[in-house]
Amino acid sequence: MTSLQDLMIRAQQGDPEAQYQLALKYDKGDETPQDLRAAFNFYLQAARQNHPSAQAALGDMFRRGE
């Protein structure tokens, strides 16, 4: 399992999978307090790099009005 700190480092380096995984953690409050703004930002970064799951998750956030 990848630690939250490792995900953060990889996400800041531009890794779309790490950005997506980090967004999931913030979205669900897994290993970190729930933070929908952070989740949105990490989903968006990954989605801009054509990460399909991040694009879908971002769409779900819009659909839910988050």
C-alpha cells in the first residue's frame, strides 16, 4: 500500500494515477479528513492528463453539486 506522503510527492510531480488516488482519499476521508476541495483539485489535475477514472469522478462531483 502506498502511504499518503508518497502519494502526495508523486502527485506533486505530476503523476496522474497518484493524483487520482490522492483525490479518492480526500473524497472519501480515507487516511485523511474529508476535503472535497482538495479532492476536486486532484481529480482535475489527473483529468487534465486524460485519466479516465478521474474524469468520471470529476463528472460525478459536478452531478452531485459538490
